[in-house]
Amino acid sequence: MAAPSVVNATQANSTTVSIVGKTAGATPFISKFDVLVGNPAVLNSIRYTIVPKKGSVTRPLSATYTTSYLKEHGFFNAGIGQFTLPVWGLYAGYSNSVKVEYQFVDSSSKRQTLSVATAPFSDTCPYGNPNVLQARTNNTQLSYDYMLVTSGCSPNSPVILDTDGNVRWVGTADDFDRHAIFYDNAVYLSDGPRLLRIEMDGTVNVLADYTSRGVYGMHHNIDVGKHGLILDVDTHDYNGTVNIEVNPITGEVLNEWNFAAIISDAMIAGGDDPALFVEKYPGDWWHNNSTTYRRTDDTLIVSSRENFVIAVDYESKAIKWIFGDKTKAWYVNFPSLRQFALSAVNGPEPTGQHAVSITDDDHLLLFDNGNESDHHRPAGVHRDNSMPRKYKFDLQDKLMTQVWAYPNEPTVLSPYCSSVYEDAPENYLVTYATIGGFTTNNTARILGLTAAGEKVFDYRYPSNFCDVGYLALPIHLEQTSFPTSTPTPSPTPAPTATPTKLANISTRLRVATGNNVLIGGFIITGKQPKKLIARALGPSLPVAGALPNPKIQIYNSANELVAVNDNWQKAANRQTIIDTRIAPTNSLESAVLRSLTPGAYTAVITGANGGTGVGSIEIYDLDSSADSQLANISTRGMVQTGDDVMIGGFILAGPTQRKVIIRALGPSLRVPDKVNDPTLELFDANGNSLAKNDDWRSHQQRAIFATGVPPPNDRESAIVRTLAPGPYTAIVRGSNGGTGVALVEVYALE
């Protein structure tokens, strides 16, 4: 064990730090070190990093503990100034090299390297001995290196694997349950009617017991919802039909959806008899297996394995649409449900699907099992292979267009369980849980795909039913921190009659050609059309090298051109633009004034005749009384240095504060020449810096993750802030003077 080496002077030089003891953790993957500190008051945090095995391509597992966190969790003996440092994620049966850094209040630090020998680990689950169909390649483009795999093959559920196939952590709750999620740098696991939280150091806490609500067990997934975690539960009245959303800190129930009631109401309203379709316990007429929340239109999306994927309004619980196999009973027999049906384009409707999620580009991703219904007649189609599919929404035309699918080998059929999840754009983790059928002596497979479509690893395991590889989630353990941020807030109270809204966004940067034009995106939520004006400015900007003649084009989510203008005074509604009192001041500038239906839109600013220069896109909400609102606004363009950084402005209009998240993206953008490491800084109207961030996991990680829209890449930046009404400015730069295409965006949160 090496002595600490000093990096900076001051408190690091004057404070002694030494390892005085070590104890084994609950499993070989966890060890605890006693750290004696000469002056604990000046120690700010302790960070450890586990050196990967030789030949590994995975990024090192690393965790940072603040001293306040260690004290609050009983890892500090004040009498002798001794901290306990939990080190988890170790390789079992191996001599681990662990680098430890002690960070002091004055930013000085010292480091040392520990050698940690661990005992072997044996388990009834087969993860320690995979059949390697494709060993982990040396491709470093895969966006994730770790995965949480839920299983029912041992009381050590769930398990965390790295993409090399090594087991790095197992559950410590002595629980065979398969229903788990990694959230807030902890594992949430069901235990009958109880929800457990397992800390990474092995501590197990019972978060809540839902017996009093009639819950006797969890049915399938635990998923991230709008305000907390959504549990698929079994009750004494209904089997696999009820979802409850709970606060991840307190376990308090925040919302509930009973799909027996939701479907029955819709069938009665449509003239059908729900008794012919809906069944009470123990009937398995629904079989809920996963949920996801779509922030774009405030929708809860649920997968019923027996029937379809269904979307309901989060608050009213009214059905918005249904997407599934049209040869099943729900469509053939019941016009009341058929009226909500969407049709698939460029691929089939899914059947028997699992693991629904909304991707970062607002598409629907799911694992299409290809299996018919077990309990309804007609049962629907049966396909001979299973595959992940991704669909683009076109709800106005009641269509879902398949934009991606992964057929793998055409003989791979996994009729039950299984999953697919996207990490960074087009980086996928796929799990086949029941190859060979839902029986004993089948097999499970877990594989990873890069955005280029390369298979990076492919591991096969013996299984029984869904006991192995029930589902797998990509997770990030490269820069975990404890605590992650402030506690997850309780659900937002009902809004006032005039809630604070995003009323305007503007972004200024240099407009070039090709991929480096100025692209502004915005999302309108609600039910009513939204009246707005979009301006493209150039000649009137008080900067050198202004864009001489900007042109604006607006596209809808189907990439259809809905409006265009070059020189606003030539617009047919020129007088209406003047009446807004915010018409451009230069005749060469452009403007579009339109009422747009809810949905996603893109405004593209180019220079007429290929001109380049500094330009600005501005979008103003002209109708604050409508129930629709600008829920998300973003701009993409080329970030340079000096005056040519990206400068984004937005205005919050209303009587009260509003929570927002501002994101600066670069590495996850699917364009060439993107900025590798964007930084973000937020200013108020007086030019005061309110917050700054470089790499979103370095600060506010928990609060950012709780929004449901964390940046896809760890090098990207984000700020969550509750702001008073008024104008704000966000500046995006490249770290260390880097340049490239970046995107800045603002979401209004609940």
C-alpha cells in the first residue's frame, strides 16, 4: 500500500491521512476501509477509482463521497477522526488496484493506490461463466460500460456486469425478485408488496410497504415516471393491471392508474361490454410489463403484453392512442378500442412486446417478442423471431413509422420477458430472456450495439423460464457521486390559472452552410394551437460580421415544410407581424407568424444565396392564454471562440417561479464536427452568473436525472434551476477552447 502523494500544498500538506484498517463487505465486490484523518474538518471528499483488468476496454468504475454524506450515513467516528470508505465494484477473486484521492476544502489533494485482494464469488446464477458468442471488442464508441441485469436465479438479485462480462456487484437483500432498477446511484428492488432500496455499499432499507393499498406483489418492471418511480403491481382485485408512481425517497404514492377502470370506461363510452374483455383477479387479461413517460405531450405509455401498447393522459388518464397487433381480440372484437388504433409504417405493429421507452430523440423503443396473446381470442399473429424496434410518432395521421430494427439471427425467438434500451443515441443494450421458449433449459443472451451498428459483445447463459436476463439496463458507474444532488422533490402542486411559461427563446451564433446552419427546435404541448412568431435576425445585430440576409424555414416532426420566409416585409401577413410590435427592424431579416398545432417543430436559419455570418433565431409565444405552451426549446449550431460562442436567451413569463433544465449537448449529436466537451453557464438579466457546469454528472446529477432528460453523454452539461420570471442567458463554449457543433436547449419542468 503506497503512502499518499501530495498534488497541491496547503491543507493536503498539513493534514495526515492514513488507512488504518479494512473489513470485508457484504459480498466480495465490496470492501470497507478505515481512513484516519488528522483534521477531518478540512477534508471535502474522497474519490476512488478501480483500475480495469489488463486488456479491458471499459471505462474505470469510480465513486466520490463527500464527507458530509459519509457522516450522515454513519461512516464517521468523530471521536477519533476516522472515516469509513466503502469501495464497491471490485472484481471478485482478484487483486484489485484502487486509486484513492482525498480532496480538501482549499482544492488541494493527495492520492494513494491500494491493493485489494478479494475472495472468489460463486452463485446459482450463471453470470460468472458466460458462453461468449462475441467477446468485448476494443471499440471505445459504445456509450455505456456497465449494465444492471435483473434475474430470479439466486437471492443475489440483481447483478451488475461490465461489458467485458465480469460480475461487479450483486444484490444484498437475500431476494430472488426480478423487478429492479438502478436510480439515484442505488438499486431499487421489489420484495412482495415492499419496495427496497439497496445502497451500493450493501446497506438495505425498506422504503415502503404497499400492503394497505391491496398490493401483494410487483408484477414486472420498475420504471422512471414523471415525478418518481412507476411500479407494475399485482393487487387482490387485479393481476398485472395497476401502476403506481411513488416518490423514490419516501416511497409515498404520487399517482395511480388502474387499467381495468380505464379500459372499462372507454369500452362503455364506445358501446362495448367490458365484461367480455376485462377480468378481475386472477385473470391475466392485461399483463402489464413496462411503462414510460413521454414529456413531449404529458403521456404515460404502458405495455400490455396480452394486447398492445397504450398511451393515456398523465393527469386525466384518458386514452390517447393504442398501438399493437390488429389481429388480436382488442381490435377485432371491440370498436370502442379500435378507434384509438395507430398503424405501423415500414414495419409491423408489435405483438407481445416488452420494455417500452422513449428515446432521446422522442421515438418509441420496444422489444417486439412476436408472440400472440395467451388469454384472448383471436390470439393474434405469431412470428418466428423477436427483435427490437424503434418507431417515430406521427399522431396527427395516426401512424408509427419504424425507423430502426435489429433482426439479429432470424431464428432468435424470445417469446416472453426480454428488453432493449438505448443509452446515447443508437447505442443499444438488447436482452433475449427466453430463447427456446418459456420453459426449463432455455437460454438467455445479452448483447450491445454501437451507433454504427457494430455488435460489441454477445454473451449467452443457460436459463429456466425468465430467470436469467429478465431485462438489462445500461447504467453509468464511471463518475458516481454521493450524494447525487438535492433530494427528489415532491410532485408539483396544481398550477395556477396563469402558470409561468417559457415565452421566448433566442440564440445567437455564427451561421455557416451545410450542417453548420442555425437550427432551432421547439415543442408545443397541450391541446390547442399555439400562436407564435419566429424571427431570423442578422443585419440589425450589433456585432461584426453579421449575417447579411437570413432566411427562415419551419418544419414539423414529419420533416414537412410548414412555413418559409426570406425578407419579412414580403410576407402575406406583413401587417399582422407589424401589429405584434416585435417585427424585425431590417427589411432583409425574416419572420414567420403562425398558429401551430401541438407537436415538435424545427426552425432552420440559413444565409440567402449561401451567405454566412452571425445570426439569431428568436421564437416568441404570442398567446399566453392558450392551454398549450412551449415545453422545450433548443438551438443547434457551430460554437467557436471569442464572440462566436453560442449565446442562448430565454424568457420566463408569469407570476411565479418555474423550474427549468438547460442542457448543452455536443458528443451525442449525430453530426460531424461536433464539439467534444461543451460547457454551460447561466446568467440573469443583469449579467450575474447564476450557475455553471462542465460534465453534468459532476454536479446536480440526481436532480438532473430526476427530470427524465439527462444529457446522453457524460461530457455534456446541464443545469437545473428554479427561476423567477424574467430574461436569462445561457452561454455554451467548448472546454479548453474547443469548437464544433453544439446544441443548447431549455425544458420547462413541472
